[in-house]
Amino acid sequence: MVSEPVRLAMWSGPRTVSTALMRAWENRPDTVVADEPLYAFYLDRTGLAHPGREQVIASQPTRWQTVIRELTTAPLPAGRTVLYAKHMTHHLLPEVGREALAPLRHAFLIRDPRELLASYARVRATPTLDDLGLWQQAEIFDRFGGPVVDARDLLEHPEAMLRALCAALGVPFTTAMLSWPTGPRETDGVWAPHWYGSVWRSTGFGPYRPPEQALPPRLAALADQCQPFYQRLRACRLTGGPAPDPAPHPEGRSAADL
């Protein structure tokens, strides 16, 4: 009897090591990844002028129904039993039918909004609450549940947190998740040249580092607005702690801010 494939939706926001976490899953021999599959839908509906906008829209379906149907029903490549979808939660516009997400296993990657905004301010001067995905994460968590990982915990204890995440999702952990070769992947979105430089140079999770710059005063009120959503999710986060006999950190550059 062939078991059904595991279909994972990892909901994250900007500047949360989400691309590095996708690399960890992509390095598993049993997993295929989908990189921000709702991005074209999001740009098409909002009209926002992101880098490479037209290429993004041309590269993916612009109907959310098509995207979710592919994620929940499309056959996986031969030999793959896990589908890992990296989602930016702010792509989940109100028109997306939440009931369509029920067949997926959900997980959440969070980061302290003060650190997130201090980092994000380098690339976005005036972000809004909707841009950060925190209230959307809380909404999906309240509806479906699922494991929560804090980005700082992941950077400080990658093996322990990945073990805890795999256990919570019902898939076996493999040390292949701890390091990966440098460079781009065929599965990277067409927007990767604009955003993935650090991950392309990385070979694993880097040490935790606080943002190089303090939170700009203009964003302090927004950080305070985000805190209730973050704290609600953080209270439910996985706490793997330091892994016993941790593997040596792979040589090479690390991914700590994407």
C-alpha cells in the first residue's frame, strides 16, 4: 500500500531565513520544493511594482485556485514523498478560500518584529502590517494549527530545531538538512537574482546575529502593532534546545537573513 505524500505549507514573512529553510528541505532526497507559489497571484491582484514583476507573473499561475489545486493534488516527481511549499504569508490575500488549504500540513516561521523591521528597513522604507504577514500567520494558525519555529531558535540550534520540526510534521529528520551546496537551484523563483544572493553563497545556517542597524524610530509603532500576533505564535513555538553531539558547522558562508 502506497502512503499519501506529505504536503507541507510553511508560512513565513520577509527577513525570516525562509529561503535558507527551503534549502534545508530541498536538500532532502525525498523532498521537492515550491518557491512562493502564490507570488504571481499576489502581484497580479495588487498591482505592486516588485523587482521582476512581469517575469514573476509570467512564471506562475495567477489564479489562486490553480495554485492550491496543484499543491494539494498534483503528483510528486518519482521518488519524492514530501512537497515543501515556502509561502510568504502576505501573499495570502483575503479572497483566497481558506477551506482550500485544509489538505495541507501547516507550519510557521516567525521572527521578532523589532528585528524583522530593522532588517527589512534596508530594502523597504515604509512597510505596512499587511506586508509582514504576521496577522495572516495568526489567522492560519488559529484555523489549522501546526508547529511554530522562531528564526532565532533555528539559527542558534539548527539541528535541534529541524529535528523538532520534522517530528512535529511526522517526517523523519535527516542530516542532509544541515548543509547544502552553493549556487542557484532550478526550483528558485525567477525573482531569485534580486533577493537570493546570500543564500546562493551559503552552505548552511549561519550563527544568529542581531540586525546591524537599530529599529528606525519611524517603524517603532508598526513593531508594537505586530507584537501581539508574534507573541501569540511564539508562545506555541517549538523549543528543541541544543542538539546532543551537534554536527560541525559546514564550511563556507552562511544564510542568516533571508
